[in-house]
Amino acid sequence: MAMTIDAPRAKTPAKKNTNWEKWGWIYMRVSGVLLVVLVFGHLFSNLMIGDGISAIDFGFVGGKLANPFWKVWDLLLLWLALIHGANGMRTIVNDYVVRPRLNKVLRTLLWLSAGLLILLGTLVIFTFDPCPAGADPSLVASFCSAK
């Protein structure tokens, strides 16, 4: 059938909203792969390199968090894991909580608690002082000078 000037044209589709479920699904897959790499890298560096588990003490953690590379590594691990976990919990709430108001309350509490943990964890990573004033020199990292 040939189109004529008088033939009605198809309506232009309405602007589509963002498909948050699709992006949440994609995030879970991508963050899952990244988390496997980050977790096993974390475990390998802590347990296999150096003296193993017997070397993990305040000085070891202080030395790692004094290095910008490990700060970024731990920050990625923190953010990805908490958002990944919160998104998984959101899926469970959406699947099992049928009352709309309770569903919204639980999801709000879930994202608020995840946000609070992300904020606190980020503050710890960036404000951690590996050389606290007045600390016993035998307990702090070897790179700390006596204060």
C-alpha cells in the first residue's frame, strides 16, 4: 500500500523513561566481576605477600592506607560492595513485600543505611592516621617517625 498525503501517520512514540531495572541488572553483573577481582586482590595482598596473616596488625593496615593506590582500591571495594548489596536487597524487597507503602519505607531505609555506611567508610579511608600522636612506637607502622 502506497502512502498518500492523506494517510494517517503513526504517532511518534512518547519519550521513554529510564529503565532502572535494566541498569540495576547491568550494574549487578559489572560490579560482581569487579568485586571478584578486588576481593581476591585484597586477599592475595594481605595473605600471600610478605609474612601472611601473622603480619596483619595496625602497622600493616596503616602502611596500606598510607598508600594512595590502596586507598582507591579499598574505596572501590567499599562503594561497589555496598551498592551491590543494597541493590540485591532492593530486589528482594521488591519481590516479597507486596504492600506499596511498606515496600517504599523498606527501600528508603535500605538506601539510607547504605548511604550512611558508604559515608562513614569513606571518611575512615581518607581520615585514617597511620601515625597517631602518642602511640606506642612498637605498634605503629615502621615509616612513622617519633612524635
